[in-house]
Amino acid sequence: MVTNDVATEIETDRDSSDVQPERGTDLDGPEPQDAADDVRFRLLMAGFPTGVTVISTLGRGQAPMGMTCSALCSVSLGPPTLLACLRAGSPTLAAIRRRRVFAVNLLHEAAQPVAELFGSGAPDRFDRVRWRIEPSWGVPVLFDDVHAVARCRVVDSKLVGDHRVVFGEVTHIRHYAEIRSPLMYGRRRYAGWPAG
Ligand SMILES: Cc1cc2nc3c(=O)[nH]c(=O)nc-3n(C[C@H](O)[C@H](O)[C@H](O)COP(=O)(O)O)c2cc1C
């Protein structure tokens, strides 16, 4: 039986898929002691270690813009597409939406200071790293601090809560320092991916 609460939930479901939710499964609601809040959600995701990237692009007057981002996910192989989740108020995000292209700089194990710098909000972040605009890419690349970089073309984006999910079709890929392991972040700590 559908209660009024459940009916309201169905109406306000923001899932844009064309599949109707099955009643009585996801709609029952959590037990109070299991309810998600900011603290418990952060703790949950801290237990899901990821690689660390700097997402970069060019802003007004060709100024380099970039931010640390660990919310990166492979979406599709054909065409090669990834997604990145960027805070809605980010100046880097605003520049990406204007420019329509961005680089995903996959940081290597020695680049923890760069991850911290590009996560700090420091206005002079590009003065403190080595970078260049790769010929024909049109985006800044942190060539000292990466093991690989992808250049992406924005194909879609969607605002979800306080972040925007940006879908990028990968147009170019380059590997830089293949001997270096990827930098990882989880449980509020950095670590290099174990060699071997
Ligand atoms: C390890 C790490 C991972 C982060 N991941 C993300 C992320 O996935 N999305 C996001 O919006 N901010 C993330 N941040 C925070 C941003 O890097 C930070 O807010 C930064 O100042 C944003 O740059 P902006 O000033 O250009 O917006 C992360 C920070 C760190 C240190």
C-alpha cells in the first residue's frame, strides 16, 4: 500500500531515468540510526580511496585555472567519456563552462604538495608549479607532477546539490612519468599506489 509519504517521494524523485522505481524497496527510508548526514557521508567516502587529479583549463585572458579533484569516474568507452564533480561556486568550473575544454592531470606519488596547493584556494597556485599549454591541446598541463593527462571536451553537465557533474569526452591522452605510481587519497591520507 502506498502511503502519502511514499507518494510524495515518488513525485519528487529527481532521477531523470525513464525507469519507474519499484515500490517498497528504495522508498522505505532508513532506520533513524542509519540516517545519512554530512559527517557520516564524509566518513563513508573517506573509506573509498581514489586517485587524485588537478582539473585545469584557461580562464579569461588565457589565465591558467585549476583545482584538485578526486571525484573522477570513467563513464563510457565509446566514445571515451569521463565525469568530474566540481563544486558549483568554483571559478575553475566557471572557466571550464566558458572554454568547453579541460585537462585531467593525474598526479603521481610525489605530487602531494601539488594536490594540497590546488585544493587550498591559493590564488597564485600556477606560480608555484611548472606547467605549459600542450601544443594543439589548448589547456594547461602540470607536466612535472603527472603520470598521465587527458584532454576533454565538455559534452554535458548537470547540477546535483552543491556540485556540478561535468561530462568530458576524452580527445587526447599522454603518459608522462610511467615509472611513477599514481597518488592516492583515502581515509584523509595520501599514499602512492604500491609498486609492482
Ligand atoms: C584530495 C582532494 C580532493 C578534492 N576533490 C574535490 C572534488 O572532487 N571536487 C571538488 O569540487 N573539490 C574537491 N576538492 C576541493 C577543491 O580542490 C578546492 O575547493 C579548491 O580550492 C577548488 O578550487 P577553485 O578555487 O578553483 O574552485 C578536493 C581537495 C583535495 C585536497
